[in-house]
Amino acid sequence: MCGIVGYIGKRDTQSVLIEGLKKLEYRGYDSAGIAVYTPEGLKITKSIGRLANLESKLESAPLVGSAGIGHTRWATHGKPSDVNSHPHTDRTQKFSVVHNGIVENYLELKDELISQGYTFVSETDTEVISHLVAREYDGDIVKAVQKAISHMRGAFALGVLTEYEPNKLVAVRQASPLIIGIGEGENFIGSDIPALLNYTRKVYILNDGEMAVLTPDSVELMTIEGNFISREMINVDWDEVTAEKGGFDHFMLKEIHEQPKAYRDTMRGRIDETGRKVIMPELKLTPEQIRNIRNIHVVACGTAYHAGLVGGSVIEQLVRIPVAFDVASEYRYRSPLITPETLVIVVSQSGETADTLAALREAQANGAHVLAITNVVGSSIARDANDVIATLAGPEIAVASTKAYTSQLIAFYLFALYLAEVRGTQSEAEIAHIIAAMQALPEQVESMLANTDSIKAYAEQISKHPNLFFIGRGLDYAVAQEGSLKLKEISYIHSEAYAAGELKHGTLALIEEGVPVIALVTQEAVMEKTVSNIKEVKARGGDVMALTYEEHVADMLKSVDQAFAIPKTLPMLAPAISVVPLQLLAYYASLALGHDVDKPRNLAKSVTVE
Ligand code: M6R
């Protein structure tokens, strides 16, 4: 996820771009840059690090001109650096491009362009676009952009400027957001509404497969095939704070709703066109190394650890390699048995968690290959790991992790399928079957998010209780742990997660009349056993709510007080669905209790101390 702005008109272009980027820094902030059409031609300034670094470069050499594009980056292809920052240009330096998204076939396109004599200076997929536009240019920038994107697959929002036609700014949207702001004698583009609110409240929202051509006095909207379209102009009445949260009351709620997109983005480019195979071109781990793996350690903290519990179990199930799980703060101190045939998977949203980083170093010192699953490509963990699978969830602002957790699950599923294929532990048909079910997940989560009233009502009900329990078996137990952490973290209600069958070994003593118990019942192989455990709770007066599939709700209601239906999926994928109502439960309980949802007490987003 990156932020794009663009401007054409009579104001000081540089400051419009910088002010817009400030509002988009939440989308990524590992580097930033702007390109401005100046009297001396197209000029680009960019810098690694926060926007302030770019601002100080521009202080000594401002870019003065009448049109420009800007970008704040959240690295996906290529580490954060000056050269990988946007805008990118072509060899003639007459074209300039900012991009949000991923060009899936960029390696293919890059090879083709290199064979035609184009040279690349960055590691990004975006540079391919600037060369393509330059190659296709024949006196008409709109046609050149259309031809360029006809070669591209993937997700992209683009801003394109050329010195040859300085009176035009071209914008494209294909599966990455982009809006057009309308002014008097000036027009704007932006990844999001907050970037434009200082200047205009009139916007057009582009749909996928659409583009816009802006001059200071006009905006033409068309499909990427060039068919003109008309669109109703929207008048935005959000205040600025609401706008930054995309219209949601809190970042956490926004991030819960961003999960379908995070699933799609994390899968994008990692499933081949036939849908029968996972591809992981980013991995250095060779097939031979994969075949030699003797054991796997999954190490992480908090929510990332909970994602690891699910992911490691799925690997064990599909690939039949023994997996051990550790919270990172314990790992070094138990003298784990690490050999060069051990694969250590560290999981971290921020990539900066001190305990996880220390565990990574311990593993490497003992000769292990370390694979990091992280959301921040330029982070310490990403830099130090031997291999990285990036989760493409976009920056997570709320302290309570939601979309990072679920995109970590997706990364694990993909990696497990990749290992299963290389080691031949699952048939091609079985892998294709799981991939198809994964591809259905985003829509299934969207359908759940469309109606959250009953979970909200239940959250209000449980917010009056001081204690509650989450129970489940197998992967349901792993999700129960995440549900319990989420609730504690932001509602401050005490809760415990228990393996359903373990309750009777002591904790059942705490169940008395009216104690809420949330039972996850998605693992059909152990469903009957979970129902028996639910009955043990009911017999002691517990008030049980079950999360299960629609087809089991009627039966379940014979044993529980309430049941919520979730969309049906494969047992191993159920956590990517069942966790969502638990996130909402925590959110609405916190809200009912009047707490600061996004910034809970005593906690920090990134824990950089051991
Ligand atoms: O950045 P990381 O994923 O390494 O952070 C690990 C934990 O601190 C984090 O997941 C924490 O548990 C969450 N804030 C919980 O929502």
C-alpha cells in the first residue's frame, strides 16, 4: 500500500503534493518523492525515510512548476532506498510515473524490455511502467498509457506525467484506489480523500478499469480501453479526522474491513494462472533446501504468535514436517535444538519486535535458515532474515492487530502449499482444491462484514461481565487464543482461552451461572467432542455462544444459548473467517465500555524492548 497524489493548476505544486502526501503517510512511509514539470523540464526529487527527509531536500532545491505527481512508499518490490522510491522515470527522463499496487508480470516485462535495450536502475516493478509508457509513446500520452497497461497484469493505481504534454496528468485505477479532485482552474488526484480535503470537496471516485485525463480546466473520464464515461460528482462532507479513517470511527474498524483486500493482495502474484500451483519467486530457499528441512520452529509474539499457531499446524498437516511453536521471549532461553536443517519462521507485523529479532539472531547463530513473514519490507527483521514473505496488508495503525493477523494466515497457507508441492506431500488436485477455497475467502469475509448487528448486540451484552472464556479444539483453540487476546487488549475484560477438552481439568471450577463462554465450532472432525465440552459448561450454568457454520446452527442451538453462523470453508482455512467476528466482538465491547479502541492503555504498536 502506497500513497499517490497529483496536481495540475496554478498553485505552488510542490506544496500541494507535500501536503497531500502528509495525509497519506499512513499508507506507507519508508520513502517519498515528487516529480514536477518545471520551466527546465520534468524534475524529480526523492528520498528514503519519512516525508521530512524529502522536505529538507526540497528546502534547498525547491521544484517550481504547474503540474506534478507525488508518492509515499511502503516497499513491496525492492528495499526502501532513494533509487527504489517513486516517481520513476524512463531512460530519456521525459516520463514520470507513481504507482500503488503490484505489477504481477513485471519480471516477464522487465526481461522483454532489457532484451530491447532498456536498462533498469531500481529493483521495483514500477520502473517497468515508466519504460513501457516511454516505449509506447507516439505523440499521445493517453494512448501510450493505455497501451502500456494492456501489457500489465495485477493491481495498479497510476499517476503519469510527461514533459511532452505538460498540460495533461493521466490517472489510472485497476484494483488499487484512486480518486479525482475537482477544483476551479485546477484538478487533483489522490489515493484517498484526506489528501485532497485541504483543496476541494468535489470528487469523482474511479472504478477498476477506469482512467482520467486531467488538465487545469477539465477532467475526462474513460475506461482503460478509451470509451468515455460519465460519473456523478460526490460532495465529501467528512471532517479531516474521519477522512483519514476512511469514514470509519476507528482505525481498528477500518482495518477489520480492509481484510478482504489484504487477503487478495497477499495472494496476488503468488498463485499461477491455472489456479493449481503456488509460486513464490521471492524465496531464496531452494527446492533442495526445502526437501532437506528436518523440523520447523515458528517463533513470534502476541497476535503474530497466534497466527503462527495456525500456520505451523497447517504446515505440519499438509507437509508432515514436525513444527514447534515458541513465544519469542522464551525461545532463546530454552536452548532449542537448532540445526542447519531447521527452518525457523519468525512472524512479525512490524518487523521490529525486539524479542522476535533476538530469536531470529539466535536461530541464525545456530545455522538455521530464517524465513520472516512480515508486513514491513524495510524492517530490521526483513533485512536480517534469510528469506521474507511479505504480507500485503498495508500499514496497520490500530494497536490491536487484525488485518496483519489474517494476512499472516494467508502467507502461511501459501507457504504450506508451496512446501507441499515441492516435497510432493499433496496432489496437484488437492492443492488446487485448497487454492480455490482460499480465493473464495475475501468474498466470504465481505459477506460477514456486511451485517455486524448481531455481533454488536452480543458485544454489548458481554461488556457487562468481568470474566469470560473462549473454547475450541484444534485450530479453533488457536483462534480462541487470538479472540481472547483481542478482547483483553482493548476492552480490558478478563478472558481466558482454553482447549475445550482441557476445561474439566481445573478451570471448569470457574464456570458458574451466567458466565459467558464463546465456543468456536468449525473443526468438524472434532465437533461432537466440542459439543460434549459445551454440555459440561452448560451443566454448570455457563452462557454459551457458538460460532459455527449455518448448516450446524439449528443442531447447535439444542446445546447453546446463541449461535452465529459463519460462511463455510475448509477446516484449515476456518481461522481466516472465524477470527473476524471475534475482532468485531472485541471492538464493540471496547466501544460499549468507552475505551480508546485504537490506543489501549499500557500498550504500544511496536514493542522494541525485550
Ligand atoms: O509487530 P509484531 O507482529 O511483531 O508484534 C507482536 C505483538 O506485539 C502484537 O501482535 C500484539 O500482540 C498485538 N498488538 C495484539 O493485537
